[in-house]
Amino acid sequence: MEQENQGPAFADFRAPLYEVKANLFKGLAHPVRIRVLELLSAAPEVSVSDLLSATGLEASHLSQHLSVLRRYRLVTSDRRGLQQFYTLADPLVAELLAVARGLLENVLHATKEDLETATVPRPSSTTRDTL
Amino acid sequence: MEQENQGPAFADFRAPLYEVKANLFKGLAHPVRIRVLELLSAAPEVSVSDLLSATGLEASHLSQHLSVLRRYRLVTSDRRGLQQFYTLADPLVAELLAVARGLLENVLHATKEDLETATVPRPSSTTRDTL
DNA sequence: TGATTGTTTGATGATTCTATCATTTAAGAA
DNA sequence: TTCTTAAATGATAGAATCATCAAACAATCA
């Protein structure tokens, strides 16, 4: 009784791959977690304190999402003194986010054109904002 | 009242990008939808009938997930006669799945080693199964 | 030791998602 | 028209997830 694994997470071998994969995406399916992973993508490691000030979240709220990310093995953590540092578990996590962004740009762009139905010649650069 | 958009989906411009991105992953976060997208990744287009027989799902169940995929703009559909054909909305969807698989292989492999704690020299090739 | 800062855990109600049933729309054939 | 097949929709109960709060734990310093 000393495993920190509680939920189904996805370290469940023997499960069909598409289920494991769906689980991976489930782990990514929250704005707070995306934000954290983006921050971790930009630096080799980030402390919880820094994540807190960068996101403005309540500590317990952030911690809960960090725990989810840990459970899904998307990040690893390491305590040094009073602070806890988090790192991406694999560089492919960052790549996944990058591909997602590319896809989003394509889809949003297509949708935008769709909405405007070939009316405006140029919609004032793209909708690149925050992050 | 003739828009087919009902849920929050993600064509919501003006939302911060990390939220839109989380939404994208939410759209992917179900085994049935992953399976469908994998099938669509392997062929230029697939009919609902073929998806039904390939997955063994109940028609309305599949249809509901197809509707989610449509709402999230991950697929497009096209009716020809009696049958409805589905296509990936963007090749990056397939790439996203490919990166996810790579990540999964890394993480699962690492986890496995972790579980075996450096005991067995070679765990009989990788856990590549179904799909 | 006790106080302090940093981080995690547990419990709760509210919200969202899933699977299944029954119903409905659409296209084509008889 | 009426029948059959293809697919989508609507409603619903049960499961999962989220945000919030209070409490616990860990490491350092006085």
C-alpha cells in the first residue's frame, strides 16, 4: 500500500493502445495542465512557486493538476530543499503541444475563412494571441 | 437557428490559446474517437458503415462520437448516395496521433523498466499490439 | 522546540461526459 | 406510395472530472 498510483492513469499495459492513447489525451485535456506543460516546455525545470506566480492559481488547485500530470507520467518532480521542481518527462510532450498548435492554427484559420465565406480579402494577420 | 454548433467545441476565437488547445485534447480524449481517427489516418476516407464493422460499435454510439469529432472540426464528412464518408480534416491530426504513439512508447518503456527495476536485460521486444 | 514557508492531500457539491434506448430524417428500391 | 437501409438526434441514468475549502505534511530557520 505504498504506491502513489490511484486513478486508472495510463501505465496500464495490456490495455489496447487506442485506449492508452485516449488516456494520454485525457491527461492533457485541461487548460491549467496545458499551461503548466507549456511553461515546462520553455525551461528545463520550473519550481512550483514559479508556476504559481506565472499562472496566478491557488496552490491546492495547481497542486492537484500537477498530481494529475505526475500520475499520467507527463512530468517528473524533484525536491531540493524547500522547493519542488518539475520537468517534462519526455521531449515529445513539447512536440505534441507544438503539433497541436499547428493543427489549431490550420483549423481555426479554415474555420475563420468558413465563417467569413470569402468576403474580406485579408483578416488582419492571424489570431495569434496569448502564448 | 440553423447552426449545427451546440457545445463549446473549440472554434471559440478570443479564448486564450491554452484553453483552445485543452479543448482539442478533450476532443481526442476517448478511445472510440481515437480508433476512428486511426482508421481515418490509414485511408483517405472511410464510410460510417465501414467504421461500424471495423469497431463493432452500436450505430448511435459511433454516430455520437462522429458528431463530437465534427464539432471539434477534426473530421469532415460528405454524403454520397446512401453512405456518409468521413475524412480527417487535416493531416496534422494523423501526425498528432503519431507523436502521441511515440511518446507513449517512450513513457511506457520507461515505466516498464522502472517497474522491473533494472532486472531483466531485454523485455522481449516492445509492447506493440493492437493498432 | 516551535514558527514559517512551500506543497500536497482529502472531502465536498457542481458540472460534464458516456453508453444506451427509442425516435427521426434521408435516400433509394419496389 | 410504401418498404428497407443508413445515419443522426434526443433523452436519460450513471460515471468521471473540476473547483473549492480545510487540513496535513515537509524542510528550514529561530
